[in-house]
Amino acid sequence: MSDTRDLLQRGIRDYEPTPGGYERVVRRWDRKRRNRRIGALVVATAIIVIGAATFWSAFRSGTVPAAPPVAPSAWIVLSAGYVEPGRHGVELRSSDRDLYVVREGLEPRLIAGSNGDRTDQFCPAVSPDGTKLGFIEQGGGTATLLVAPLDGNGHLGDVEIRVDLHPASLNPCPRWTTDGRRLVVLDGSHVVIVGIDGSLTPLSDVIDVEEVVWSPNGDRIAIRQRSTVSVVDLATGRQEVVADGLEGGDVGQLAWSNFGLAIGASDRQRGVDPGHAPAFIRIVDTESGDSHDVSIGHHGWVGVLSWLPDGRIVFKAGTYTVSVVDPQSDAPPTNLVDQASAPVLSPDGQWIAYRTYDGGTAGYALFKVPVDGGPPVQVTPWSWGTEYVDFDW
């Protein structure tokens, strides 16, 4: 800096550099650059050491984050068993039903039961967040509701809840509340509510029930007793009939959302072929008691109902077609796929999985189709000799 001041004071012509001045400036710059490099190296080394120590500590404690698992909603839990041809082309189940997880492009993988254990595992019910699985185990004259954790990779953990049930010829699958805190299941023809803490609340005054479904917020249940549908207030125990004199299929006739309680039914008139009777869905406003019917067509019956997020309803008709209808529109139902059974809505409400059967060529397979229409996508390979019974997503 002294050389610079001299230059400004005396002018360029009078300037005489101080002996060795330039060399001193260069040496100072070299020292600064060297110091900066050493400082940067020290900081980088410290960061590496601290990071390594942190990783090693986390590794030893088992808290290192793993790779993101497959989303729970990607897995479908399937109940299946082997069948053999019987007389007149009727197939007979030749093995117990076991539970599998399946996903598009992968072979079904066994998660509960084993061939030859003389026990059926069926009626899978995946919790809304995909982390728990409820299912029925039946064999030797006994039945049990089991609940176990289901991880994002489709692995089933140890059973956390066991509830003994009375076997029935018709056992609708257990149903979860929307918050995943409770299950409702039928014990014979009686209703039992099961908490995820293992608590049991039997509804002893509610009997002869063939189907049950939760209200959207879990404060009530709707039950079907033959052709009568009632709503039960869980706080007061009050039971109120909301529809009577209805005919139709067996299970999957009820679906309840904020859009109303939907009931699948048919008008089986005398002298009319039951297989071609007019089918309809009754929509009940459980607050006001008002209702209206949505005509489906001459399909004999309608069931396996599911509300879509936009207020439309997915259903299966007696003619083995899966369709969508808008209860607020006069438009006829939109047929999505033929030769389909047991439609199940995906957790995001964008897809419908269904079971199909081709006895002449390959057997059973699961497919899925977009709720707004489009080509079906095959989820599982065709599996000759294995019957796909029921499943959940």
C-alpha cells in the first residue's frame, strides 16, 4: 500500500519502486492463497468427520432411513384356493383358502395360511391407511377375526388382535371406520365392534343381521336384516328403519358416504323372470329420511356398491357387468367392463379392481379399469386351477 501512496503523491514519472517491494507483495498474495486453501481443507475435513460420526451413530442405533417402501395402496390382498372340475362343469374347491398379496406385474405371494392346513383365511379388509389387515380365519368348526400389521412391502406382521366368532354360512367381510380406529364384524348374525386396542363392543340388541356398514364419521352403522335396512345410533342404541320391502342379492348391497346411504335392490314382480327383474339403487338421506331410486336396468339385482369421491356409484349388476352411475343425473349407467365380479375401489378412487373367469382357456385373473373408462389392465397372470374368492385394496 505504501508504494501505491507514493505513486499517487509523486506521479508516475517521479515514482521509483522500493527495492524488493514487488517481491514482498507477491509473497503476501501467496501466503493469503495458501492460508485460504488450508482453511477450506480444515473445514471440509471437519464436515466429513462429523458426517461420518453421525452416520455411524445412526447405523449402530438402527435409525438410518431405509429406501422408501412400495406405497401400501399398491398392494391388493387376495383370498384364493385351488379348485377341480366337478360334474356338469361345476368347479369344486379342493384346498383351503389362503391370503396372498398381489401387485401389477408380480406373481401372488402367500402371506397367511398354507396349503393343507385345513383352515380358510378369507375376507381381507385393508385399513384406510394401508398399515393393518383384518381377515377371517375359519376351520374345525371355529372362526376368528384376526388383525395384523401390513407393511409397505406387503409383508404381514404378527397377529395383534384375535376375536372368536361363531361361524356362519354367510360372513360379510369386516369393515373399517374411515379413521382406521375400529372394525365392525358379524358374529353369527350379531354385530361386534372391535377397537384397534383389542376392545370389544357387542351390540346384543341388534340381531339377525346379514350385512353392516359404517356411517362416514363412525357414529352410526347401517344394517340389513333380510329386506329391511335400518340405521343404529351407537351412542343411544336407537334403531330406525330407513328402507323396507327390498329384494336383491346377498352382500355388498350397502354403501354409505356423505352423499347418502346407497342400497342395491330389485323389483321382483310376480310372473317376471328374477334374472331380468328391474334393478335399482335407493339413495337415503339418513338425516331427513328422504329417498329416491336410481334405475339401473333389467339386470335382476345390483350390489357390491362403492361411492366414488365425486358422488357417483360403482356397482356390479346381476348380468356380471361393472358400471358407474350418477345418482344426480338422468343419464343411464356407464358400463365399464363385462364378465366381472367383486369390484373393489382403489384407495385413491381412480381404479376399480375386479375378478374375471375364463373357464374355456385360462381360469381366473385380476384386472383393473379406470373409473372414467378405458382399457382394462391385467394385474395378475391367468391362473388355471386357482379360484380367486375375495380381495381388498
